[in-house]
Amino acid sequence: MIVHPSERGAALLTVLMLVAVIATISATALDRLTVATRLSANGAFAAQGRQWLGLAEQLAAARLEDLASADAARTLPGPWLGQRREIRLPDGGLVRAEVRDAGNCFNLNSLARPQADASSIADPLAVQQMLSLLTLLGVDSGRASGIAAAAADWVDSDRSPLPGGSEQRASGSGWPPANAPFADVGELGAVQGVTPEMMTIVAPFLCALPEQAPSALNPNTMLPEQAPLLAMLAPAQLGLAAARARILDRPASGYQSSVAFWQSASVAPQALPPGAGEQIRLKSRWFELSAEVSNGGQSLASTTLIDLREARARIVRRRYGEAG
């Protein structure tokens, strides 16, 4: 059979097209295989990583229970507080863990006081304390007042705004007030008047504990940079410098009682704002474990909130994320 020259060209073109299609299919299949292999490896690491992070939780819980049983009346600073520990794993990985007193903060959920009918109303003392804290951290007093009121409106269950507050969708924000407790400190960023720059400054002093109780501060476990939290309790009686001095100069064995703490600050209990004196608690309840596991270029982090009420450690909240 005689093949016309033009037909030979068409056959060659068909072959080249087939080769191109096969090459594309092969490359796509190889790429998908690579992705599938990577996803499988990531999944295996995530599963193993969570097990190692769970082990870190168990070790932290056991250590905290030992700490609680050592002194039934007080929680004192020690090697457990704010020190990053490392654990070498059998497979070559590494776990880093750090425990801190998670009660030394202003609890955003204390801005509303629960009522007998399961509703909640704004707590004036907590609103005033948040205003004081923001002012101590450098926020203009007028702006701080509006933010504290708006944050209380965010938490309380009613629809009536406080003076300067807001029960409406904030300007420029896609989120209306939740009228429910804060689940995370990050939610404060959606409150009227709060900017990202402000969040960077104030967030380290805030928390969203799963209770609507006044902030309970332990001067025996506080760090010097946390002095604004002490000063917010009684800003007229305890200045920022004096609060910092109370942390730096605390006795080696810690303060023996809340009365001893206020005496060291030369503040008479009757001179304190109502309820502020009782917010000094020498027995800590809430602790936070920050842990990270890494191996072979992969890493996984977790943040765990531990409730140590009645000397028994109970995990109440756990969040996973990428290691920082």
C-alpha cells in the first residue's frame, strides 16, 4: 500500500499528540501520587503528634496535682511556672511544653453576672476593672470606657446597651454582639472600638475562662510584667510601680494570706473598692499548658486549659494549631 506524503505527516502529528497526552496524564498522576503520599504522611504525623501532646497533658496534670497536694492553701511559684521543658522522643522527635497560671488575667466573661433565671447582666465592678486595665495599658480613658461597656454588652444576655456601649453591629465589623460568654480572647477584636494594634497590647492580659466569676489573681505566681492586673483592682490605692514592687519583693515563701499581701502594699482593706479585696486568691485553679511536638520538619502545637479545682486536674478545653 502506498501512503501519501500528507498522510504520513498526519500520522506523525497523531503520534506526537498521543505522546503529549500520555505525558500529561503521567505527570498529573505522579503529582497526585506525591500529594496523596504527603497527605498520608501529614495525617500519620498529626495522629502520632496528638498522642505525644496527650502524653504531655497527662504529665502536666500529674505534676499539677502533686503541686496542689503539697500545699492545700496556696499555689507557689517553682520550676513548673513559665519554664519551657523539652522531652526527647524515641522516634527522634521533640516535645516542648510550658505551664503557666491561667488565672492571672482579666476574665472577659466576668463582665456579666449570671442571674437565677439563666440570664446575665453587666457587672459594674468588672466593667470598671476592665476600664482601669485598659487605661493602665495606655488606652485613652474615653476610648477604654466605650470598649469596656461594649465588651460587657457583648457578654450580657440583654439587648439594652450600657452608656457608651453597643448592642448593635459594630461599624466596619461583620459581627453583632453575641449576648453570650466569650469563647476566646480573639473575639474581643470584633467588639466596637477595638483595633488589631490594641489587641496586640491588651490580649496578653486577658482570658476567656469558662465561668462568669470575677478574676482571681495570685500574687505568688504572677510575673512582674503582669503588674497592671494587680493595679486594676484598686488603681487609686495601688499604682503600677507599687504593684510591680509587690511581685518583685514578695517573700521567698510567698504571701501567707490576702491580708498579708494588702498589708505589704500599705492598703487598708476598708479602702479597697467593694469586692476587690476578695479577688486576691493564693490558691490557683486554672492552668494553661502550651505544648509543641516536632519531627522531620513537621510540627503540631496545642493549648490546653486545665481546671485544678479540689486538687484534681481536669482538661476543659484543648485547641490544636500550627507551631509558632
